[in-house]
Amino acid sequence: MNSLDEVLDGVKSAAIAGHVNPDGDCIGSCMGLYLYMKDNFPAVHVDVYLEKPGDEFLFIRDIDCVETEYDSGSDYDLMFLLDVSSSDRIGVAASLYECMDNTVCLDHHVTNKGLGRMNRILPKASSTCEVLYEILDDKKISKACAEALYTGIVHDTGVFQYTNTSPATMRAAANLMEKGIPFSDIVDRSFYQKSYAQNQLLGRTLMESILLLDGSCIAGVVRQKEMEFYGLTSRDMDGIVSQLRNTIGVEVAIFLYEKDSCQFKVSLRSKSYVDVSKIASLFGGGGHAKAAGCIMHGTPYDVICNLSSQIEIQLKEV
Ligand SMILES: [Mn+2]
């Protein structure tokens, strides 16, 4: 698959779907593709299915057109799966996927085994937005589409910081910048800006974090009652794990937040040599070498012990 044109040949209707709990890259790639198709393929009917995007993404054009529920009466010639690594991660359009034969998956998760009938999965790419950008015609990318794609690249590279950032990433970002997008505002508004309550919880989580494995691992936990106290939800937890990872001497950061009683969403980040996607996979999750996640059950103590023993195995291999 080298271009979107070949994928859309003969297609009259298409659905675009991202993953559960959509992040900047998921929203940016879904909206980027949606806007590109609206701008350049007006004859193709296109719908985008996502869980309600966070307020920090409201600047993206037509984000109010996102469908947050799938009506089983709607059918399509083609379904795009963007930034989705496995079928259990498809968000609101999961039941559509089950009855679709013609599916195209664009992704960069190393754990993706080929979710679509056609796949473009590039584990070395910074983001799904970068994977998508490569099959679009740059001349046909509007400013609004460029804003969406730039947002995704910014989010998945931690503002061009993580090692998944390559010269190709920078070239794609530079070309998007040429469209005259407000790049500084996009970074500030969608990535760095936090509410007062989010900062309060971040500070508290850092204060109560613990160091393990001689300081090479750090763990932070947020319980349900704390989220309730600050009036926060799961999507407000973004950024806590990367702040934990910033600690000098730490190779792996573990962040847990309680989804249900004794059920935790686990985020793992590593700095240089531990492959956290392998650890997340052991517990039924997935992701990338340096950023991965899974769901685990038990007390925070049990969960952290189970994770840290796996981390220790990899630390000893070095
Ligand atoms: Mn991504």
C-alpha cells in the first residue's frame, strides 16, 4: 500500500476507527484522514468513530463530527483502523469491525500482528500520523488536515523528544509546518497545558512515588478515591508517567491508576534499554519498546511486585 488513492479505488463509503481511550496520535490520525478525504474525495461518504475526544483537541476542524456510538444499521465499503494494535482495542466501532471484510490498518505498534486485510504497520515510525502522512499527497493536505497530523506526531514523540523521532519524522513535521499551522499553540494547548486539579494530582503522585530496584525503577499510583476527590477521569492521567520517567537514575517508570476496585490501568515507560512492550504483553497488554500498557488485577503492591520482577530480569540481561 503506497498511496491512499489505490486503497480508495471504487470505494463509495468508509468508516474510520481509532482505539479505546484515544490519545493525540489516535485522534490526530483519525481526524487527519477524515479531513483529507472530505477535502479531496468529496464523493466518498466518510464517518469517524471515536470515544469523545478531550477538550484539548477541540481546535481540530470538524472534531464535532466524530461519532461516539456506532449504529449497527450503517454499513461501509471500507473500514480504516488507525493506531489500533489489536481487535480488543477498537473503540466504539468494534462491532462494525466484526462484520467488515475490507479493512485497512495503519499503525506503528510493534505488537500489531496485522489487524486489517491490508496493513501498513511500521514499528519504527514515530506515530500513526507519520505512517498516514507517507501515503497522502502532500500537495493535497489542507491546513486543517496538517494541524491534525502535526498534533499526533507531537503527542507520540513527546514533542520530538523520544527516540522514535527520526529525520523522516522531522521532514514530515516540517512539511506540515509549511501549511502555515499554529504549531506553537498546538503544542501548548494539546500537550503541555494542564488543569489546576491535574497538576495537584501530578504533584501528589510524585510526592508519594516509590523507588525500586536500586533506584532504576519508579512507581506511582492513583486510587479511585483520589480521582474522585480532584474531580478527574482517566484521560486526566496523561503525562504523569512521563514525569515519573524524568527522574535521574530511573530506567523504567510504572504508573497505575485504579479503574475499578483492585483493577489497575498500568502505563510503563523506559528510557533506553528495557523493552516494556514485552512486559506489557506478558500481562495481556501491548505497545512500544519504550511506552506500553496493560490492565492488571490485585493490590498496587502485588501489581508493582509482578512488574518489577519482570523489569529486574531485563535489567540483569544488560
Ligand atoms: Mn500512536
